Amino acid sequence: MLIGDVARRSGVSARMLRHYESLGLVRPTGRTDVGYREYSGDDIRRIFHIESLRSLGLSLREVGSALDDPGFKPSALVDDLIRQTRERIAAETALLTRLRRICAAEPAGWEDVLQIVALLHALGSESAGERQRAALSSVGGAPVPVEVLVEAVLSEPDPNVAGALRWALAQAGDAGSALLAEGLDSPVAEVRKRAVLSIAEIPDGAATALLRDALTHSDIVVRRCAALALGARGVADAVPTLIDMVVEESHDVDAADALSALASDPALADRIAAGLVDRLAHCAVESSARRRLAQALADIPGVTASRALEDLSQDEDRAVALTAAYILTLREAR
């Protein structure tokens, strides 16, 4: 079969067939009387083998080794091709994501595009300082897709950079709340914590609703972070979790401060005091927990809190009794 016929039937151009020949991949078995290349059936099968291996991503050098080396084992080469393919897919996916982010920002011109690209590069920098500067500069400049900030804050390990990103997200309004909510369902505990801390700094109603839902989250860290944020917003639903935090000595000072702030509402003061007293009634409460509960009662107005402190001033544990007595003295002075 002449080269033109082979090209038509195999789909490999005559030029490529001659290139294969120059590399020694396939040589026509014979020549016609006038010197034209003539390919045998075996030659054509080899051409198809070459094309099949090329379709897997092998270079022509690798194709030659695979076909001509009797000891060639494909497993290592195939594993390497899998790795290369995964890397290529990851790179293409990253590029696609970047393009979508630029498109979502609706840039007015190439200047905006270049600013967004520069921001994306800076947020991915290995330097925490550069990431922090990028987060701070994201407000007031070219429009930045909220998705970029959400992804950055959920993956940011440096507390200072994370704080800057949370601030930037808060300036973006309620657009980030729904995306951050997805972070609450992450299988990674640290991502869940970053998500709830970020939601806590968004001052809109959607964020408050998410924090209310987070009070029943399976992750205790998420529940506690949500309770502190809700306490600062004056949401009474946080009271039981805040009391638990006092008893369990988990950010107990912050929890007590939140309870005190909530108790400034007369309608909540008695409820909070009753909740603290109820925890004192459990005989299993250790002396250290009773002392923390006494300290939490210090700024809770009302008769219920005062009576509980009077009882605690007679506590069998001297440290608890002295703490309660001192708090009563301060309350009387006020």
C-alpha cells in the first residue's frame, strides 16, 4: 500500500508518516519499482499501535521504547501518565476557576482584570504579610468576587490574615453568608471554625439566622463560637450554650461577659439568673465551676442572682464562699 493510501485509511498524514520514518518508528517494508514507499499489513498495524499509544499521552520517544524494547513494562509509564494527567487537570481547573472569578467581578476594562489577577496572585502568596495586604486592599479597589474572599478565609491558617479577610468579607455585605454556610458542613474541623468566625463578623440578618442554626451544630466549637456571637447581638437563644461554657471553663470569661450584656435587658435578666442557679443546683458541679458561676452572677441584676450569691457565700469550699461574699459586697456598694 502506497503512502497516500495509508494516509487516507489511517488518518495519519503523509508528512507525519515520513516523520515517523525519520525517527525510526515505522519503516515501509518495501519500495516500488519507481522508488515509492510501500507499506505492508504489519507496517500499517504498527502505525495504528503508534497512534493508540500517542492517544494516551505518550511522547514519540516513549512510543518507540514501548514498541521496540522487549523488556518494557508499561505499569510505571502508565502511572506516570496518570500523575501528569492529574496535574494537567488540576492546572486547567485552577485556570477555569480564575477565569470564572474574573468574569463574576464584571470588570469594566482590562485595568480591572489586571487588578483582580494581581489580587488573586497576592492572596495565594506564601508570604502572610502579602496575603494580609491583599485582603485589606480588596475593599475599595476593583470589584472582587465574594467567592475569592470566602475561599481564602476558609483556607487561611494565619490568624492576622484571617482577621483581615473576615473584615473584607464583612464589608461585602450579606453576599458571603450563604457561601460561608457551606464551610460549616466541611469535614475539616478547622474549616468549620473559620466559617463560623467569619459569619460572626457579618452584621446582617442572614448571618444571624445562620448563627442561630449553628447553636445545634454537631461541632461543639461551632456551637460555642455561634453562642458568643449571638450573645453580642442580644439574641437570647445563646443563653444555654453560654452557661454551659461557664461551667465547662471554655472561654468562660467571654461567655460571662456575653451573659452580662444580655442581662441588661430586664426581660432576660431573671431567665439568665435562673439558668445559672439551675446549674448550681446540680450536686455534680465541682467547686471550680461553682466559683465561675458565682463570677458570672456578679453582673446579673435582680433578686434571684443576689440570693444565689448569698447561698454561695456559705459554700463549703472556702474559695467559692469568699468569691461570692466579695461579689455581694460589690453589689451592695453599687
